[in-house]
Amino acid sequence: MSALSHFLESEGLATTGISLVRPHTEQMEPPRALWVPFELGRPFGAPADAAFQRRVLEAALGLLDMGPRPLLEDFPDDAPVTDAPIGENWVCPVSFPPPVVDPGDIGAALLTEIGRLAPWYVEARRTRGRTSVRGETFSVEQAAAHASAFLGNPPETGPQAVVRLKEALEDLKAFYSEAAAARPGASSSDISDWLWQKTELGRLMFKLSETLLTTGDEALGYMATGSMVPRAQREKARPAAS
């Protein structure tokens, strides 16, 4: 995005952006950027908080009136935590009993889990009136099957394989996150910890970050070492990843 920003600026179009990783932005030096102290994947902070998201957007756009360039400003506030009774810990609305499928079959366990989450996803979509699940290439079930296939011999390789695998995983993460948010009182970090540490989807992505390195494909290997699993989640012990 920094290269694109510099190109647009050279054509006379002012640009601004939002940074989630400050060291990367410092290195790339885009013309203008607002660093935000939010979780990766949440550039506007708390979901379903229009007032807070508007503040972030206005702060980023406000950089257009500032100088000199390159300009990197810090957003002053952390993302708010949604209201919940004091002392009450958020829990996902769905409790997962021990799977009836072979626990070693992550793909089958993932499909079972998706089935249990589906009613909560539908409720969340009805309440919000929208969804981040694109579903352009895969249904949620197809996305699960496609991603799980990479645990064995990859069904495809190269840059296009990375694009399709990323699309499948992003749709799955959106489906899980929206289903979990159907129960109020969750911060984005609550939902993220649940997704990565408690679900079959999290187990799949941890496993993929290992197995893709063994495919011999440069593009898939780069994906595995990149942003597949957030560093913060790697640092939280996950014995079920193996």
C-alpha cells in the first residue's frame, strides 16, 4: 500500500492510511499514516461501535491537512471494551462437546463445529444487517474443505493458491467471529483468543502454519511464515495445535 500511496501522490492525489504495525510503517514511510493500537484485523477498533470507528476514520483523514511528509501519527486511545456486568467473563454462545468424529480429522471436526455455530451466525447477521463473509468463491463449508485439504498434499500451489487459501480462511474467520459476537459483552481480544485457542479453526490454522512449510512451494511457505497466525496468539501456549 505504501508504494501505491507514493504513486498516487506523484500523480497529485493526496493519500492517507491506517497502520497496525508501526515498525513496518516506519520502514516503508508512506506519505501519511495513522498508527492504531488495535488487534490485527481490526483497523477501526471495536466492531459494531460506529462512534469510535468514526473517530478513527476522522483522525486518519485529518492527516490530509497536516505536514510535512512522511507523517506518522499515533491514535491516542485503545479500542473500547463492550459493556458487560462487572466480574462476568465473556464466553462464546456455543459450547463444543467432545467431537464425535476422529479428533485427528481436523476437516471433519471443523465442519461439525461450523454446523453448531451456524444458528448464531445467522442471528448475528440478522441483527447487524450485514456480514463480512464474502462467499465469492466458496460457501463456508466449501472454504473449510478447501483449507483442510492443504493439510495433506496441497491441491494447488503458487501465488493463486495463496490467494484462494487466504480467501477461504478469511471467510472462515469472519464466520466464526460474527457467530461469537452474537452474545454481547465480548471484546475483540476475547473473540480472538477464543477463535485461535479454543476452536477447530484455530487448530487448523496453527497446523497449516507448520505443514505449508513442508510443501516445497515458495508462495505457500511464505504465507506460512507471514501473517497466518498472529504473533500474540503464537505466544499463548496451544498444546492442541499438534
